[in-house]
Amino acid sequence: MSLTRRAALAAGLAAGAFPALAATPPGIGPYVANPRRSPAFVKRDSYLHPAALLGFWGLEPTQSVLEVDPGGGYWTQIVAPYLKAHGKYTAALPGTSLEAQKQQLVFLKMLGDDPQDFSLVSTILFAPGEALGSPASYGLVFSCQNLHNWMAAGTADEILAAIFTALKPGGIFGIQDHRASTDTPQDPKASNGYVREDYARKLIESAGFKFVARSEIGANKRDTKNYPDGVWDLPPTLRQGPINRALYLAIGESDRWTMKFSKPV
């Protein structure tokens, strides 16, 4: 490493610009570097830190893993190929709204377009109150940037209960979402997309989960959390279009809390 690079790294660490280091899942590197991943998703790696985040949650190649509400498939494109040989990846797709059904079609097309990576992926269509597969089926369940949507829909309690049932005793539930400031009360509907970390922890623990650890992997101190259309003004959504686009791009993706819970044995 050059002296310039070392100096830049030291300065970044001092400023809190980089996430806390975490062990990565064994052999995950080639799957993050997979050339078949969407270029738009690859551009997000500097904010999402996929290897470190999955390592924090304890992903292993032999696990049975459920992702709840995978969106466009950012995590699917890494985790599904990683688990294909020795584990199992299942995606739980919400299907209760027209928008969710449109997203289903996009996600299922992605799977169909790449049988090399996704031929063994299983999918579940679920609605609040429905099961996420058989009880105690998964060693790891995770969901990213979805708790605020469940809160907005008033379904958080039901979905967390379904996750608890689906998880094996001793299994891990990993979750990440946009971090709200602690100087204002939590909006129960999370209308700006941000959720206080303490509020989320209490909500998840009330579903029966045991808190294990937290991480600053998703931290972004540039996020001021006070935008006209909430978190959706930041990348990757950029809801304001050309208005303040350069500012929002300079801020980057949202500040996020990351937590890990277990299901008691």
C-alpha cells in the first residue's frame, strides 16, 4: 500500500467514513465480484458493504437462508449463487399491492434470465399473517431497508412474528434500515423512511427475538435526514430528479443501523 493510500485510509477511519471491520463469509469474494451482477447493484457496494454485512450476520455456505422482501434482488445476486452448491436461498416476495406485484415480475424475470446462478432459488409469495414456509426452517433470515415499509403498512408485528416462527431455534435474524435521529419521537408509520434504532430494537425484541449485536457497517454521517421527500431523495431513488441532485449524490445512500438477533433455544 502506498503512503498516499495509507494516509487516505487513516484519515477516513479517523473521520468515521468507513464501516467497522467484520469477518466475511468464507469464500464470498468471487460472488461479490461475479461479473453477472447488475452494474447498478455493483455501484452500491461502497455503501452496502455486502461481504462485511453478511459476515456480521454469520452467513455460511451450508445454511438455509430466507430473505424477506428482496426488492430488486441486490442481495439475491450475491447470496443465492453463494448458497447454490451446499445451502439453500429462499426469497419471500410480498404480493398484497399492485406495486408489489410489479416488483415480483421484475424479480422473477431476473431469476429466469440467469439460470446459472438462480436455478435453485425458491420463492414464497406472502401477505401479513401468512407463514414464511414451514416452522423452524431457516438458520438465517434477513431483511434490508424494509422495516419502515412494514411500519407504514401497519404489518410489522405480523411479519416479525412470521419470521420468528420460520427461524430455527438458535438461528439468526439480521436486519438493517435507515436510521432516524434520536432527537425526535419515532413516527409509528415511519413516513420519511427513517426508523430510530432503539425503537426498532424494542419492536423486534417484543416479537420474541434476543438481541445479539449491532454494527456501524451502514453508517453515513453525511446523511442529515431532513429532506422534502424523506430518505427517497437520496440515492438510489433520487426522487427529486434534477433538484439538488449533486447534493444528494455527494451525501450518498442513507445512514443505516444494522442489528443481529437470535431466536432463543
